[in-house]
Amino acid sequence: MQSYELTERGKIVIAVVLVVLFFVIPAAILAYNARASQPAAPPVEQGSDPSGVPPAHISIPPPIISESPPPNGGGFNPPDISPPNGTGGQEPARPPDFGPTGGNPSEGTLSFLFSPNLQNTLDPETLSLLAVLLGSANNTEDNQIAVEMPQLSGEYADKLISAIINAFAAHGVSEQRIAFIAHPAGEVEGAIEISLSFIMSRPK
């Protein structure tokens, strides 16, 4: 029977094999098990970058709207509609329902229109001229104020007389100085013309 002597080279080979068996193979097995136990990577969302970096948000500025009006009214020009009265769009003139009509208040006379169905007081323009009338030289304590008017029915007469008395009372003129003179007239409708003047007192 032959005997084998282990050489130095053989010892080194055996040592290398043992190292591989005890260290390398277990390390490979552990690495494989660790890799198998890792969770699967989440699916890549549609539209995202394959590198895993989310896309940058792109801000789009709103459109700039000019506040200045477009020329010629934005292209819309309303038609010029003129009424068929031939007056260029103005209503035809009509006689006023109330207001001064004549006289010379600074000389002590005044005429105006009054509409009993529309008025309970004198209009502002007549009231302002009434102050001028009372400032004339003919307005003395001895002179009466004549109010000439057409003969009216009870309701219209009451409205007119009350409006005139109140207008003079606002200027300190008593009712006793006012003389109402009614002239016979037909049926009165609409505006009524009133004339104011002073009745000169006779010298004593």
C-alpha cells in the first residue's frame, strides 16, 4: 500500500477550497435570500419621468386683457332711430300746465297758470316772482292785492284760493289784503290763468 505525502502546494489548495465552502457559498446564499425578500418596485405612473423624478409644474400665465375700450364701440353702433314727428328727436312743444306767463312783477303785475287737478301749491318759479311782486313800490299796507281768475267749481276754487292765501302768508301778507275777483267763464279744464295786481287805495 502506497502512502501519499501532502505537499505544501496541496495544503494551500485545500485551504482555499475550505475558505470557499465556509465563507463564499453562505454569503452568496444570504445575498440571494435578501434580494428575493425585497418588495417589488411600484409601477411607474403614466406621464412621469422613467428616472423616478416627478415632472416639474409648468405655470401658464393668464392672457393679458386690455382695459381700453375697442375703437368704434367694439364694432356695435346702435342705429339712429328718429321719431317720425320731424322734430329731430325732440317732443313737440306744448303749452305749460303751470308757471308764469307774463306781467311785470317789479312794477306790481304778474300772470301765471295754475292747474287745480295737478297742483295744491304754486310752482317754485311763480313763488320766486311773487317775492319780486311784493317788493315793488305798489305794495303798500293800504293797497289790496287783486287776484283775477275765472269762475270755478267749489273744489277747484278751494284749491286755488288756498294755494294763493298760503303763498302770500309765507311773505307775511294777511288774507284780509287779498281780493279775489272771479270772471264768468265757460267750463274750465286744465290750466287756469291767474292775474295779480295791486288795487290802489283812495287818498283820505
